Amino acid sequence: METTQLQASRAINQAVEKATQLDVNANISVLDSFGHLKSFLRMDNAYLGSIDVSMGKAKTAMLFRMNSEAVGEFLNPENKTYGLVNTSGGLVGFKGGMPIKSQGNIVGYIGVSGGSPEQDFEIAAAGSNI
């Protein structure tokens, strides 16, 4: 399913609203259902270093169709999956990336970086249900 501009805008706007409530300056990436960048916003004063992290979280969620922290469980050293983190151009296995759903269907992926992992999760979650 193709991700529409309206869906991407809705996800970004909902995420920005939550980031503002949490007083977090975040980078927010939205990928379409095929993994291509559909929309991006760097809030004022958001860290430049978090741009790639937000995109990596969204990409990780897209590649496995699950939250980035769930992928992170596979990346734990005790699972003996050495090198997996370096596949597909790099995986980001901590909170802040997840599928965007509309009426129960995945329509895209969101990645957020700029706050703590918990804050990034809350911001992404706010933009994940449109």
C-alpha cells in the first residue's frame, strides 16, 4: 500500500504534539511502506547527530515489520548473532522505531530520535496510529 502525503503529515504532526508535551526536540522520520523516505522533520534545536538515528530506527522497523526495540532483542550478544547489527546498512535496535498503522494495516514506518529511549518511544507511538 502506498503511503500518502496526508498519512505522513498526520504521523509527523501527532509525533510533534507529543514531543512538545515532553519538551523534547526530536528528529522524526517517516518511511513509506516500501522503505523510502516520505517525510522528515527536524524540530528546532534537535541534535544533528540524531537525524541518522531516527532514519535508522524507521528503517529497522520497516525491514522486520516490528518495533525497533523488538529487533534489538535479536541483536543481544547472548543470542550469538554477531554482525547482524551491521546488515542492511546498519540496524538500530533500541526504542523509537515502529510501524505506522491505519485501520489495522501498516501504511509506513516512523523513527524518532532526540530524547531518551522512553521519550522517543512515546513520541513514535503518538505518530504510529493515524
